[in-house]
Amino acid sequence: MRILYLCSDKEFGGGQRYFCSIMEALGEDNRDFGEKYIVGCKIPSAVQDYFIGSFVYTISFDIRSKFDFWRMIKFARTGNWEMLYDVILLGDGAAWMTGVFLRIFAGHKNLVPIVHMTHIGLEQKEHYGYIERKLAKWFDRAWARFARFIIVSNDKNADILRSEGVNPDKIRVIKNGININKVTENIVKLKSSRATRVGTVARLGAGKDFKTLFDAFTLIVERDKNYEFLICGVGPLRSELEKYVKSKGIEKYVKFLGWVENVYEFIANLDVFVFSGISDGIPYTILEAMALRTPVVATDNGAVSEAIKLRAGFRVEKNNSVMMAEKIMEMADLDFKIKIFICQFAYNYCKNNFSIEIMREKLLNLLNEMEIRNEF
């Protein structure tokens, strides 16, 4: 089976991570099929860099925006896409619209947009004006008409599409899947630190609202200086965020680590994992923290509530540094037995709802619906 994944984003993010989960679920280590997975992306880009050296091939997909119709038409006419690929997965807004032209000019029938993030309009659309909301709904209905099926990674995105008039018979919810055994194997627990370790794993870019998080850290330090805050990640805002931390006077307590060698071990050795994003689906790092039995405090945005149920961690209002600080300290100070209960509940919920095995089963069902019946 040959799958082409198209994305116009330059950075490797949650959507691309979702595609990697699809590869793993369908069997990324089975090399007998040759060029089984192809990624169409901007060249050069961080997305291309991620796949260099792997068995995944990359081709150029240089679409500038979701209204770059001339390049979309040109791309659709450059190859015999129906013969080259069994399924074409469309990973973002520009790719979704490219699918329209792949259907019109190339006749490809198995076009499957992936709606992973909240950019189709979860919290954001409530801030749009009347005309913007109408255009957003038109845009979503336009590309959806040409899709064979639509994969959404959470129920909230599915509800949004239905409310916009997208055919519900096309929508298939396939939630993020993580390989829990791979995440949890060979984890070394370090000796306890005298300071309470609070940390996060996230790209240092827009949408993660680090400034609210650092405001929360400032409030915590004012009350208890026995904390250290660890930031794992890279991105274009690092310099700006370091200056912000210094302006708050907490540079002594906050460490920017870049990317660490073993992210899973980093998460496992935190006392509290914190996530402050304001534009997300179900972040993989939250699921990994749950699998590693690390207590989680996260902003209640996007579809986060589908992962962090009442007893699986603490959810806080986005852009609320006071509430974030209170919940971090509350989680850190919980009775040991209560904390163990929360962590075990989170682990079980993650295993029963977000495992790679569940993702595989749903993907195979989808392929069977498209009458693509290869052995995996």
C-alpha cells in the first residue's frame, strides 16, 4: 500500500506527529513494500529534515497558502496520482484545498484530509466576525465535498465539522495513538531532588502561551522558592522568552534545556508536567505524561478535556496564570496516595483510549471501507 502525506507547514508539529503515529500503527518497520510512505512538503523545511535518513521519501509540495490555487492546480497536473498512490492524506488547510484539484484534475478518489489541530475553528471561531465565520464554514465544506473520508483526531473537531454542514457520514474519529510500551520502557528514575520539579515539553512558538506559564511560575516563587522549572523544546521565540523570564526575576528558577536526549525520561522524572497551550487538539506530550504516570496540569483548550478526565489530572482556564499557579502547587502538595491514584487512573485511561493498537484497528477499518485490503 502506498500512502502520500501532504503538508505545507515548514515546522514539524502535532499534525506531522499524527502521521508518524499512522505509520507506526500500520507498521512502519515493514520495508517489503518499498516506497510505502511518501511525504510532500516544503523543501527545505523542518518537516523534510525530520524524515531525512529514514525510509520515508520526500517530494516537493510548495503551496504558499490555502488560496494558492495556481500552484495547487500545477501540482495536481504534474503526476499520475491515481496510479502512484492508493491513499493521499491531506495534513493542513493548504493540503485540504489541494485535494479539491487532485480530485478534479487527477481523478484521485481516496483523498483523506486529516483534521488534527483546532485551526478549523474551535475556540478561535468564537472571536471571528460574521463574515469570517461564514467564510470559514464555506472553506471547510468546500474541501470536504471532495474527500472520500475525513479523519479527525478528537470528538470536538468532529462536532465542529458537523455543525458547519460537513457530511457526517464522511467523518471518522481516530484519536492519537501512542506506543505505551515504547514510551515506558527503560525509564530510569533519578534520585529525588530537594526542589519540586515542574516541566513541559513544547515548541517555543506561538500558541503555547509561555508568558502566562512564566507568570504562574513567578507567583509560585513568591510563595515557595523550593521549585525548579524545566523547559524542554526549541523554537523561534526562545530568545524572547528568556528575556521575559529575566524581566520577571525568575531566571534563577527557570532552565531552558533545548531538546533533551530522552524526552520520556525527562517527563518521568518531573513532579508535575504542565502544558499551557491555547490552540491544540490532544497534545501527544500530555498522553505521554499520562502513560509515564506523571501528574498533569494543563490548560482546558481544544480537545484536552477528552484526555484529562476529572480524575486524570487538573485542567485550568487558558490565559489564567493565577489558576495555573494554584493547581501546580496543589498537585505538587497532594497526599502521596492520592497522587498515585490520579497517576494510575491517567495511565489506565490513556491505555484504554489512546494506544497505538486502538489506532491501528480503526485505521484498518477505514482502509477496508476504501477497499484497500493489504496485509499488515
